[in-house]
Amino acid sequence: MTRKEEIIYATLELASEYGLKAVSLAQISDKVGIKKTVAV
């Protein structure tokens, strides 16, 4: 499965549970395992 597919499936899974309007990018990235980086 590609990274794009992982993100899409995670989004669909979260949206089915909480509703699409309630899903944030932070929730999606946490589910997929994408870490936030801070530029200095």
C-alpha cells in the first residue's frame, strides 16, 4: 500500500467514526504515523 493510500484509508476510517467535518489533519497524521517537524 502506498503512503497516499494509507492516508486515504485512515481518513475514511476516522470519517466513518467521527464524521468528515470532525476529522483534523493532526488526527490523520497520528493514525498514519507522520511526525510533525519544527523548522528552526
